[in-house]
Amino acid sequence: PYSSAGTVTGSPPPTTYTDTSPSGASTPLVYVSAGNGATTAQSINSSTYAAATVTLSGAVGDEPNALQVTPDGSKLVVAEGAAHQVQIVSTATGAVTGTVSIPAVGATPSEPNAVAVNPAGTTAWIVDAANARVYPLSLATSTLGGAITVGAQGDPTAMVVTPNGAQVFVADYRSHQVSAINASTDSVTNIAIGGTTGTPIALAVTPNSGHVYVADQANSQIDDITTSSLTVTTTIPVANLADNDGFIANGGDPNILAITPNGSKLYVVSYVGGSVEDITVSGDSDVLADTIALPPGGVDGVPYPNAVALTPNGCQLYVDDYDNNKVDVIAVSTDTVVATPAIGDTGDPIGISATPNGAAVYVANYYDSTVSVISTSGNTVVDTPGTGSGGSSPYAIAIPPSSYYYEVAGTHGGWTSAASSPALYTLG
């Protein structure tokens, strides 16, 4: 059920309304994986913060993208690198419903360490980082498709599925390219990044599926791939992206790019540079609009941002400052830091995610074995589920999206049209 209320004036009246919250919607669970070889994950009730254990047969990969929830929220897909398998968990019961082995290639065991689910919720794409392979996994039958050869990734692996479900992009850090997979045919197009020197470390896709942005760490630039032609059409220099101090070998943080839900802004976060770059994106036009310096503090006075999360309404950007145990909150409208709530001791990289209703942001505190819950209304930590709530050394966070259905009716005077067919909009 859904209702709409508001005051309409003018001729014609505005098309903006104040909406009430849907009734009957379930409270989403927040899934947190445990690192250090633990064979469990945790589900945290986003209303009561009560935690429950999800028992697995293999250790979850120590990757922020080792967990994914299907768009309908019914399944949790877990990549278990050390166990060479993927498990599918029913979110309704917490029980494992499918275990799929990822095969070795010759004498090299597999290492599934990244998952991306298509928008239809029918296929999970699995990266075997040890053998530079990608596999489609049918979630209906728990059946693994044929191996798709890509380039050598870094650690962790960056991978995105376009919102229309047509393409899968994988950052091949050590092969200086991005592999574009046609989801219908499994054919691969390799796109060179920075010639023979590029190191694609992060990916982000626009809501309309038209562009994929690539962070090239070696050349301190962002490459804009047009998905229709599978070519780099624009390059934006971003000086602070470079790893000049040699912190990251063979890979880095695949969570340092974020695109606002309306597709108008791309945020680039630099771990070494200690800043956030705001790039205005519009079609094939990309312009570096602003550089946001993050506040110092904590251990050595230098900010080290390593993970980001945008609220679903696109109003606030949350940036984890790894070395200083805080989160910097940026107002998207002004590109200013508006709050810096203190959190626990995170890892690098780390899981951070917003709930679909935008009410809270969850941060996995790896070294504290806790999870910080930040209220987005006051940007304060409202709860920190105790030791073990996120499992031992919590690393990844996955929150099911929420599906909202709209039926639209027009009114004029005493006349009201019939309601339209339901339209689905997914938040999160």
C-alpha cells in the first residue's frame, strides 16, 4: 500500500508531492561478513540492531564485494575464496540453499572473491581472481555457467553490472585493461586503460547504463568508457589519485568511486591524496568541478579515505577515514564537510553502506569486531552493536534494496482518473 498527499497549486499544478512511507514494508536486514577465516556471517536487524549468525561451510573472502543480495532481497550470495566456492543463502530462513564449487584451472585452485548480481536477480557474476576468470551463476538452479577469460585483477577486484543488465565490466588491474562482458553472449571486449601502463583500480556505472568510469591509479586519471561503443571517450586528470607513496601493491580499493543516483556527479576519493574530487558528468562531457579537502585528525593528522557510501536520495556522501577512525559527511549540494562522527577501528578497504530508506549508514569496524550505525538525520552514531555483532573482523556489508510500487492517479476538481499500472522503483 502506498499513498500520496500534498498541496497542488498553479495552472498547471506542480508535479512534486510529499509522500508518506509505505505500510507493510519489511525491515531490511544488514548482512556483515567476518574476516580472518571465519565461516559465518551476521545479519543485523536495522530496526532493533539485534544480530543473528548465518552459518556457512567456507570462509567468506576478505573483500568488500564478497557479499551481494539479490534485488528482491530473497537471496544472499557469498564468495568464499579460501573454500573455492560460492554459497547462496535464503534471507528468510538464514539457511544455505546452494553451494557451488568454482573449478581450479590446471594446478591453480580458484579464488572467488567478488560477486555482482544482475538487476533481474537471475544471475550472479563471480570473479575467480586466481585464474582471471568470470563465471555466470544461475541463482534459480545454482548452476555455474562456462568460464569467461578476462585479464589479471588486483586485490580486491572491481566489477560492476550495468543497470540494464546488458554488460558486466571487470577492472583488470595487472593487465592494464577493463574487460567488458556481453551478458547475453558471454563475449569479451578488452578496453585498454592508459595504453600499456594503466592500472584500473575502481569502476562506477551511470544509472542510465551509458557510461562506466574507471579510476586509473598509475596515470592519475579517470577514463570514461561509453558502453555503446566500448571505447574510452573522455579522460579526466585527477592528480591526487596517484599512489605516490607505494601503499598499494597489485591493487587497491574498489570502493573509491561513487555516482549520485541522478547521474550528475562522480565522486573520486583518493586514499593517498586525502581528498575527494567532484566531477560533473553530462553525456560525453566530464568536468572536474571541485576538490574537497578532508579534515585532519586522529593518529597522524592526515586523512586516509578508503571507502564511500551515498545515501539513496543522493544528498549526502559518507567517506570513511581509515587512519583516524571517523567518517567525513559531505553535503552533495555544496561539497562541504558537515560532520565527522567518530567510529571504531576500520580496516582497509572496508564495508560501508546506506539503508534503502536513507535513514542510516553502516560501517564495518574490522579491528573492533563491531559495526557503527550512523543516523543520517543528525550524522551521529546512534548504535554500535557490541563485540561480535559483525562477526570476527567484519569486512563486507550488504543491505537488500527495497522495492516500492507506485500507482498514479490524476485529479481535477471532482474528477479522478483510474490508477495507472503499478510502476516499480528500487531504492538502495
